[in-house]
Amino acid sequence: EKGDSSPWYPWLNSLPRYYTNAASMTPFCCLCLPSLMRKLTVQERGYLQRLGVSSIKLVPYLNDDTKYDVDLCTWVYQIVYTRSFESPDGDLKIVPLADMFNHGAYPEVESSYDEAGNYYAYTAYDVPAGTPLRMSYGDPTNPSFLFARYGFLDESTEATFCKIIPEHISKEMEELGYAHNRMIFYKDGTVSEEVWDILLFQHVSSTKIGDKRALMEAHRTGDYATKQMLHEKYYEYTSAALLEHIESFLEQLDKLSTKAGDRQRDLGDHPRLPLILAHNEFVKNAFLTVRMQNFGY
């Protein structure tokens, strides 16, 4: 409201006006995304509506012109949501200039706060001259989260979530390691141990309750030999389940990308479609690599 008379004007004036994250996407964009990314996008758009557009109306010292300017409120929300850091007390803080650090899967910069709440950024190792200084925005094995919140595709990540999303996730599945940052496909085609454990658990849960109990007992006691024996015993079925998941997800991705590609002529209405297509292609390549590594085609 103070315009260029605000002491924060130089910083505010340097911030982006255009965003490509989930909160900025159109409803049609959501329809072009795979299940996890679509779920994150709907969630992020909900946050924007509740926390950005609605909550700002409750701020007593803003005038009505500001409160009811939807575009301005959306921009403010994007600034706060994409440029804030979580402090040790659980609060979110914006640190001008420090918020200019880009994301890196292997960051050069780490952060800390002193007792007075002052922010410090320091290099994590001896950084060579000319190297970009980057910090971590989140789990590097979850590029969908980074895309949803910040609006960029981190193609440097070494892994991505395998997209196995059961209708019900039991306590036993969580105990075996079901989590988005552990159920992953690596760029070299390797499948994480947790993926195989969950596939095995799903199979024996419906066919061999005794072996289900044996699997959980082996996992809890660190009995690797028994777990390996069970994996070998049921590999025919778990590998078939994995291949079926890969094939069905690849088919889904192709349909979604075709839908997005058919509307690229409408970039004025949906300008984020090229990034969505790039995201879908990145995930597709990860799945193709896993299929080649494990099934030979």
C-alpha cells in the first residue's frame, strides 16, 4: 500500500510476478497430471483459497481495495508460501536476500538461527569459486512435491516416488517403510527395498497369512535371511505386480500427456502445460528405465 515509499519496496519489486506451481494452475491443468501430483495440486489450490484469498480479508490494517484484490492476494500468498523458511520453533519466516537461494539436490548452503532469531547462511563444505550457492527446499526424492509447491521440475534428483498408492495404508505397511520418500524408483532403474517389501506384503496378505506374519516378524527382528527367502519364494508374483503397475502407469501418463498436448494451442489460458508435459515425461523416463533394468524392455 505504501508503494515505493516502503522500505521493503526494492525487495518486493524484485520478486517474480508469474508462478508455475500447483496453486497457480487451472482446473484443466489438474486433469493433465498423474494421481499424486493431481492430489497435491488440488490440495495446494485449496490452501491458496483458504489462506490467501479468504484469510487476508481478516487483516485489520489493510484497506478494502487491497483485501478484495484477488490477484494481489494471490501474489502475496505465493510470495509467503514459496519464499518462507521453517524455523526451529515451527514458524514460517521470510528472510529477504536469503530467499534468493535456488534449490539443489546436493546443497552448498545450510541455515541456522541464533537465540535472538537472526538467520545465518553458511556453506556446507569448501565450495569452489564460481559454484552456484543453493539450499535444499525439501526431499530431493520427491520432485512432485517441489513442483507442486515451488513450480519447478528438479531433473537432477536421483529418484522419484514409485506412484504405488494403495486404497488403504495399514500400520504394518508404514512399519515396512511405506512413505513417499522411501517407495522410490532410482534413475538407474533400481527399485527400493521398501517397494519390494510392500508388494510382497500385499501379496501374502491376500494369499498366505502365515507368511505375512513371518514377513513382519523378520522385518521387526532384522532377520534378513528370512525376508530374502520370502522375496525369492514370491518373486514371480511381486515382479508381475510391479510390471503391471509400471505398464498401467505408463499408459495413464500417455493419455494425460496427449490431453495436455492437444490443448497447447490454448497456452494463453493454460500457460503451464509445457511444464506439466515435461514433468510427465520425466516420470515416464524413470518408469521406462525401471522396466528396462528389471524386465529387459
